[in-house]
Amino acid sequence: MSTVKRLQQAEEARPLKLTATPFAWKEPALLPRRQWVYGTHLIRGYVSVTVAPSGVGKSSLLIGDALALATGSNIVGTNVVDGPKIVWLWNLEDPRDELDLRITASIQYHRLLPEDVEGRLFRDSGRDQALCTAKQDEAGCRIIIPVVEALVAELIDRKIDVLVVDPFVSSHGVPENDNGAIDMVVKEWGRIAGRANCAIELVHHLRKLGNTEATVESSRGAISLVGAARSVRVLTRMTEDDAKKAGLKDHRSHFKIGDTKNNLAPPSSKAEWFELHSEHLANGESVGVVAPWQWPDAFDGVTISDLRAVQDAIDGRNYRVNVQATEWVGKKVAEVLGLDLSNDAAKERVKGMLKTWIKSGALIEVEWFDENRIKRPVVAVGTWAPVRTSDA
């Protein structure tokens, strides 16, 4: 019998006592608050996960996140809680020179200064300094204690607030599809976060999906990774259809984030969107950086007088609700506002305006009998917009 097996049997033979801890009421005002670090995604003492396909802009976003945290600013659209943080970005795939190029390009694009991140941003490459917290051997899957202890010591010594490990699969040596093994590894990361009082972000890949929309279940390997995480966000490249709706020529430079652990990803126009830009450096390199991107506002440039003009044009004319109808009300709206419905973005804009006006009561849906006595839903004027001589 091996020494490892004898030790395991001896451990299991020891008497064990489990204790139930009674609940003791505390005044709500005295309860400790959750220690959020970055929006509602990163929190001290917990593991969060970002899942993304290759080539979507994941690494550029993580660098943007790191710079936002180090500077205490929401340069990529997420609020940093309670000021600048100390961040350790550990990329286990790319060389350090590549990391420096991307970080420098992002600093330049967002008009930051080197002193803005000095002493608060650490970066390492797995090519220079490997990280493996667990492995599988003849005794099974186990945590590598010396690595964990050294990692916790460095996190505490450097007062690291956020550790980003990219990708998760390169940080361990256990089977990726083994739910039990992955659960063990992720929970150890949780203990590391608790001991070091920091937030930990594990970055993971999506499995191949084809044209299917990515969700939390789309993560590669064992689902226990996302099951054990406090927060999971999924990156998804913009579809060609969404690009047409937004009036973009190319969908590949845009992606969205959804917190989809509970499959509650927001609709396309309400999601958190990002755009990849190419930043040119003085050494001749062109490097991709990430910036927030806003879905086009359907009411951009539309005034109260425009609404009144639409109401005047449709009043009593029984224009149809159905977008497929010959007498669709959107055609009259486009005519009044000078929009070309042959353009997909313009058509989506008209549909968005109609939806909002109906919701607000400026327009209403009513039933009307056509010449064949068939009941049809049509649009009528609800609350009239005031007559205005200017919209200054």
C-alpha cells in the first residue's frame, strides 16, 4: 500500500465532529455590507468568471477593466467602488511584450498617464512565470499547497485587490470535463480570495457554438466552474443582423456582455456593448483596444414638434399596427421624419419610436373594421403633444 493511501485511510479513520451553528440576530444596520469592487461583477472574497470565444476582444476588455480598476475610473463603463484598486493581471498564454503593447495602447487611447497606474498595476506572463494550483497524479486530483501558499502570500504582501487569471484552463492540471475536480479547484480559488481579501476573476473559453447565442451553459468543460462562481459574464460577438439594425457595416468589431448565470441576458439594444478600436503606437504597431459603445438612440434629433407632426399625419386614418401591412403606420412616420425604410437601421429606429410612443400613451392601439368587416388593430392618437413653435 502506498504512503499516500495509508495517510488517506488514517485521515478518514479519525473521529469527526460536525457542529451546527445557531443563528444570532443582529441589528440590520450592524450587518457587514458586501464588499463590491467593480460594479456588481467583482466582489472581495469571491470568484467571478468571464466566458468568451476566441478573438472577440476578451483580452482587450480585461486590460480595459484592469486600467479602470487601477485608476478608479469607469473608462470601459463599469463603476469602480471606493476608488483606485491594486490589480494583478496574469495572462498564462501571451508573452509579456504582447501584454505591454496592449496595456500601453489602452493607456494611450483612454488618455491616461503612466503615473495614473504606477504602483497599482502588475502584469505577468505564463511564459515567464507559470501558475498551476492543482494537478492529477496516481493519488487523484489534488491542490498543490505550496503554490497556493505562495500565491496567497504575494497577494497579501502586495495588497492586491483584484487578481485576473487568463485563461483558467492554464492555471490547473486536472481534467477540464471532470465536474468534481473543477469544483475542487474553483472552491480553492474562493478560499484564496477569502484569505487574501481580494476579488478573483477567472477567464474561460466558450465551446464551439456555430450560430447559437452563447449562454452560461456554453462554457467549455465542466459546468461546475460557473456553478461555483459568484458572478458570470458572457462575451458575445455582434451578429450580422444586429449590425444591420444598428446601421453598422461590420459586426466583427462589436461585442456585448451579459450577466447570464441565471440566463437573464438583456436584449441586444439594452445590453452592455463594446467596440474594438485600432490604436497606433509610435513603434509602428497597431493594437486593438476596447471602448464602450452605445446602441443608437431611436429618438436622436426627434423633437416634441416631430411627435405632433406624426400625430397630425396619422389622426383618423387607421394606419395598421402590423409591420407587414401595406398601410403600416411606420411608413407614415418615416415619411414625416424623412427616414428611408429601405435602410434596416432606419426601420428599426421607426419601430423603436412607435413602441415608445405607444407605451407613453402618445399613440394608442385600437380596433377598426376594414371594408370587409374584418377587425384590424390600428394606431390612433392618444395624448396629444403640445403645439410648439420651437424646440430650443
